[in-house]
Amino acid sequence: MDLQSSIFELIDMRSFSNLWYWIGLAVLWSSASHWAMGVPYDLVVRARRTGGQSEQDLLDIVRINRNRVLYIVDASGLVLMALSCFLFTGLAMLGFYYEVEFAQAVFLLVFPLTLVTLINIRAARKLNRIEPALEPVAKILTRCRIYTQIIGMISIVITSLWGMYQNLTIGVLG
């Protein structure tokens, strides 16, 4: 046996049976739910609790991120959507039609993030229509975070079920 086959025998390189994939999934959704529209949620909590400079910091970062998201959507939203559709169609075809497990794993990681992106765009448009004040901004960001967490929970359940199905179908020993 050579070194490469020994390493691949020791470390399972399939996606759904790899521990690093599941750690990555947990870190991805933990990070996504902490950052509502690019704003860390602890800043929202601190602004509600203390006010003053924390409130001003929150309103400033929300204004900056709102303008950034809306500029990107207005300037290149159609191109980004076309590229995303191309990428996800390719991943879905490779993964679920041609049964490439790595493509399935990447699709199940990244596709739900498009829904989170749409929620962030919707929140940015809502924030653009209102007067910047602590309570309405915090309410919109809290809803954005809750919707992101719901999508994350559903995504983790679907990914777990699909991963268990794949592991049972392929078998422990390959």
C-alpha cells in the first residue's frame, strides 16, 4: 500500500460521512444566524439594552449595510441571479442526476443561503422605506434573524436526512 491509499483509507473522503462536513454545516448556520443583514445580532441586543452610542453604532452599520446590499442588487442583481441559477442547476444535475456526492453536499450547503440572501434583500428594502429609529430597525433585524434560523433548521434537517440516506445506501464499508 502506498501513502495516499493509506490516508484515504484512514480518513473517509466521502462528504456525508466526513466529520468536517458536519462541522462546516454547523458553523455555516451559526454564523448566518448571528449576522442579520451583515449586522451582528449582539449589537442589536446591546443597542436595545443600553442605547446611546450603541444605538448610534447600530443605526450607522445598518445604514451602511443597507446601502451596500441595495447597490449590489441594483447594479448587478440580474447577473448574479443568472450566475446563481447556472451554478445551482449544474450542482443539482451533477449531484442528484449523476449522483456525485460532493455536488450534493455543496448544493445542500449553499442553496439555502440564497433564501437567506433574499430575506436580507427584503430587509434592506424595508429598512430603506422607514425612518431610521432603534425599535423598527431592531424589529426588522430580529425578524430577519428568526427567518434565517428557521431556514437553517429546515436545511440542517434535510441535509441530515439526505446524508443519513446516502450513508445507509452506500454502506459503512463502501
